[in-house]
Amino acid sequence: MAAVTRRRGAALEDALLDAAWDELVEKGYANVTIDGVADRARTGRQVLYRRWPAKRDLVIAAVTRHMWSNVVEVPDTGSLRGDLIAYLTDALAKRAEMVAIFTLNMADLFGDEAGTPSQLRERILGSGRRTADTIFDRAIARGEADPARLTPRVRALPFDLLRGHMIMAMGAVPDEEIVGIVDEIVLPLVGATATPGAARPARRDR
């Protein structure tokens, strides 16, 4: 084992969760071990056990920290279409790796009593208001969307569709899919229309 590095408080916890995330990315859930994480973080395994009694708890905490360290920005472009395209594009850039990792490790993770995917999502994200609700609320205020049509299912739809594409494509979703989700599905559902000739998202580096 590498020499122990003395840290405390938030610095120690950040180091432990960073190590757990790196182990998950490199080795997959089945091969993550408390000893491996402790060695990578240069600390003792009892330090980990005191905080997370089971491997799944440690990994879920690492995923949660990674997600909240890479928050998807809520844009304000002045239109519902622009906001949704910008938001989904940023979500793809920041969540593709995580979705790919979950897809590869899903069977092992949920086989280790992590609950159902929906329960895990609520554990990581919480059950409160979605940050993207701001996008729809602005659209209502601008008169772009019919509030009666913006049910919770419809509000969740663009992000559920993107997540499904990311799972099927292991994160490699073309920009055109995002435009299609917005123009062909979401805008008609909420009573809005795409602006003819509206700008498409800038292409991301592959």
C-alpha cells in the first residue's frame, strides 16, 4: 500500500470520493474494492468503512459528488427552443460518461442491493424541483408554452428521451438527435413551434 497521506474533513472526503470514482471508471463496479480505493487515496480502509459501510454506498456517494461537481447549466437564450437545445447539449457533454458507466455496470450495481434505477436516481438527485423547470416557467411567462400541457411527464420528457439515447448509444448522441427531440416532440407537445431557420447547436469536439 502507498504511504498514508494525512488529511481531514472535506479534503479527506473529496480525496476518497475522487479515488472511488476513478476506480469505478477504470475497473468497473464488480472490480472496485475498498482496499483499491484506500490505496489510491493513500489512506486506511477503516477510514472508508467509517463513512460508507458497504461498497455500493461508497460508489453511489462518488457518483453523486461527480454529478454535483458537473452541474448542467440552465441557460437563458430568450426562447424555449434555444434554452432546451442548450440545456440538452450541456447535459450530453456532462452526463455522457456517467450514463456510459452506469450502462456498463448496471447489472452489478443493482444486483448489490442498490435498489431500482428510479430509486437510485432519487437518491442521487433528490425528489425536489428539477433545475430545468426554470426553462419551462420562463416559456410560460413569455407565452411560448401552454401551462396546461406542461404536466410533470411532459416536463421530464426531453431529459428522459436524451437519457434513453445516451444509454442506447453509450453516450455518443449526434447533435441532430437533440434538435429532433426539441423540434419534433417537445415543442409541439407544449403548444410551441420551432423558429424557421433557427440556429443549430455548435458542434462539440468528438
